Amino acid sequence: MTASQILPAQAAKQALEIKAATFSLPLIRLLDNALDQLALQVEEKIAQAPDLFLHTPVVIDLSGLPEDQEIGSFPELVGVLRAVGMMPIGLRGGNALQQQAAKAMELAILSETRPRAKPEQRHEEQEPPAAAIEAAAAMPSIEVGSKVIAHPVRSGQKVYTAGGDLTVIGPVNSGAELMADGNIHVYGPLRGRVFAGIKGNEQARIFCQHLHAELIAIAGQYRVSENIPSELKGARVQIFLDQETLKIERF
Amino acid sequence: MARIVVITSGKGGVGKTTTAAAVGMGLALLGHRTVVVDFDVGLRNLDLIMGCERRVVYDFINVIQGDAKLNQALIRDKRCDKLYILPASQTRDKDALTKDGVGQVLDELKRHHDYVICDSPAGIEHGAMMAMYYADDAIVVTNPEVSSVRDADRMLGILSSKSRRAETDVEPITEYLLLTRYSPERVNRGEMLSIADVQEILSLPMIGVIPESQAVLNASNAGIPVILDQQSDAGRAYQDTVSRYLGGELPMRFIDAKKGFLGRIFGGA
């Protein structure tokens, strides 16, 4: 018996659809070709937040390296990242040889956001790392992974927005949890627990109209209700990180 | 089309069974064919509140397991011939409520009744999930105190995500909030949440406010649904609640503190 005989009604059913989707992935941008140094520094970063990159797809970016500079061995680089639990899925930049190696390992070759051939662009590539980090931090603001919830979030409910902002229009009740890789906005009383920048984005902020939260956290820095000054209870505030300290400010 | 209405709360002791009995009787008195189903397997109480505990032969579980026909298990109310009760089993456990079995029994009840009232057990375990799974409407019962309100909030979240309507992505369950054991005097003293507080936290329309009343306890003890006690505030508040459920617009009664003798004379606020 063939499958179509077993399931005649389902034979005509659509089995798939192809859609466009945009994902925001961490970029591992190499600034130097010394693999042993890289391994050490990656491990240091992971030690600060062990679960943050566990099973997280990442893209390797070699566009920060001078074109003539060769990394020891591309498979070795992938091995270093896999060893700490990351899942490299693609390569951005790199020379023909490196791209070939990536293809051999079934990594995708992702297009660069800007051509690197022009000399003035090249100059920009070598800007100090701090500026590059700032530029990267500005990027999530044009996220497409954002989510808007237009109903109450009730006790026991969890909402997570991967790679973007989470906006709730309505109350977030005691015992509810909001999590987002980006910012969290609540237009309604906020009585639950909120975690912004849950993957370590220290630029993430929480905005709310009436602060009664049980717990607020940005990039792992948290405060429970007991430690929120009583004069800020019920106030319209924004919450952000300043020198790794949570700041609650009226606005 | 018959409607399945679940009376639920999360927390225990807030007045679910009292409400199921009162709303069931109220709908039947207005001429609607109504059946009240007790889902509290192992801790059945509805039969006591309805005063039919001595007439239970077969129960809900017997019907699900095919040991009895539905008609053998249904008990007709002696005061109102439009009202039936399907009692829970006292000797089984809640796992005997299978999703398919409950669905089949409710489908059959819908063929012969206009309203199927499901009296949910407390908690959010299997029995409570089965009681709400097939619901079209939900009356969430809460008392004016924080733990009860939080549990109601939790239950509302479950209604909007775990019911058949949520799973099949059709129009969601219509949710109503019923505030019971409300004491205006204690609200004024700051010992209880006010109607506005509860409504603000749960952001749902209030279908009724039932005042704290000795009549409820007396009615339970006597096995007479409190809605039949026309003299009591609680009985009349339940009548209003039933009217509102059927689409009537009535102002809330019994929500202001009673004035004392001097207050009535001087008309002060």
C-alpha cells in the first residue's frame, strides 16, 4: 500500500510553505588571528555567563581581519567555538580560502553588509573596537523580532521575545514573566517579573507606566521589589544599566 | 445552541459550588433547560448544596466508563423541572475523567439542555482542566483578597491558553468575573480589596458582586440554592448575576456599607 492510498484526503494538503524570516544572531568578530588567544578570551567571556551562549547559533565574522592575514586553521576556529557550546552556522567575510573551508564544513556564506574593497570603507573597518561595539549595540533598535502583546499577561504566563523588544499594552500581573533580548515596554500596571537584555545586552532598558514589579533585571543585574525605593512604586520610570548598576529613573 | 459554562477559581473555598448551584437554579427558573455537572471527583459537594445527596445512584464516572446511561445518572431537581444535576463520584479519583469521555458526555448533555454548568474543583490539576477544557463561557469566582485574586488571574491565563477554544484557535472563552463574600464594611476599614481594586488587577467585566451573608451558609446547610432565598441580599445578588449573564444591564446592588440607625436618620454618607 502506498502512502497516498492510506491517506487519500491528505494527498492534496500543502506540506510546506517557504517564507522569509529574519533572525538576529550573535556575531563572533575576529580582531586578531591568534587562535590560542581567541580560545582563552572566549572561555573568559563564557565563564561570566555560562548559559548565555549554550546552543546559541553564531556567525563568524572575519571581515575585521586584514585580508592578507590568515587564521591558523578555519576548522580549528570552529572547534574552539563549538567547545564552549556555541553553534557556528555561517561565515561572514574572509578570503576565498576561508570561505571554501567554511563550505566544506557546511557553514553558510553570508553576504557582507558593505563591500570591503573600497579603500575608505577599509579604513572604517579598522576603527577602534569600542566604536564597533557601539555600532553593533545600536543595531537591535531596528529589530524585526519584536513582539506586541495587546492583552493582559496573567500570573503563571511567560512571554519571551527573541532578538528584539517586547511591548505589552495591558497589565502584567503578579506571577507573570516577561523576557526579551531587547527592551521591554509595559503600557499598564507592571506587577510581574521582567528581564530585559536577557542574553547579556547591557544597553537594554525597561520602560513602564506604573512600577509595581516583583523583580526587574537587565542583562543579569536584578533587583527584587523589596529593594525598589518605595517612592518609585507606582511611578512611570525607565530602568537601565549604568556601570553595571541598575538605575531606576522617572521620566 | 447550548452553551457550556465553567464555574472556576483556582483557589478553594471561594464559592464555586454555591455559585454553580445558584446560577444553575437561576437559569432553570427562567425556563432554560439546565444541567449542573460536578467535576470535583472524590470531594463531591454539589449534591449537598442542591439537596439531592440521598438520590445519587450513578455518577459522572459511571457514565464515562459506560457502566450507566446518562439518563440513569442525571437527577431531576424537585423544585424546578428544568434543572438536572450530574453528580461526581466520591470513590474514584480525578484521572477517571478522560478528555474524550468528558467530551462525549458534554456533547450528549448539550443535545438536551440549553446550559451545561460545570462546577470545577479547586486547583489547576486534571479535574479543573477537564472542567474548563470544553467551556464556551467561564465565570471566574474570586473573593476580595490577594491570594484569591492571584489564583483567579492564573486561572484566566489557563482559560486563554489551555482550553479547546484556545487550542483550536476559534473565538476565545467569554470570561466573566464574579466577586463573592464581599463585605462593604470591611472594604471601608481597609481589610479587603475593593471592587475597583479587583477589577483593575484582573481587567475583566464584573458580572456580579455577592455580599458576604449568613444566608449562604444557611442555604448550604439546608441544601437549598441560595438564589431561592428571595429575602437575602446574596440570593438577590445571584438573581442579578444570572440576568446579567443573559445580557441584562443592571446596576450592582449591596455594594455600599449599610448605614446604621443614626446614619439613616441623618442621611450622612
